[in-house]
Amino acid sequence: MREVPADQIQNTVREYADLGLAAGPADDPTLTWRLLTDVPLRAYVAPGHRWARRA
């Protein structure tokens, strides 16, 4: 496993790994991708945080 910034996924896949995982699209249109799953993303804040009051 190797963690790299999203803008380096092209080099990682071509040089080091069989596959790369990313939250967004790669800049290289020659790379093939498949959607693996829908992952819910939740941000948690403490009750006193200003965002906790937003609906």
C-alpha cells in the first residue's frame, strides 16, 4: 500500500501499483476506472461547534 496525493495517481499506477484508489477523477484520460461502491461521507462536529446548529 502506498499513499500519494491525488495528482500523483497516474504515476503510481504506471510505476508502482496494479491499481489506485481515488475519491475523484484522475487527470489522465488513458487510465481505465470502475466505480467500486458508494461511500457515505459524514463530517462530525462537537455539539457546541457553529456547524452543529445548521440543519
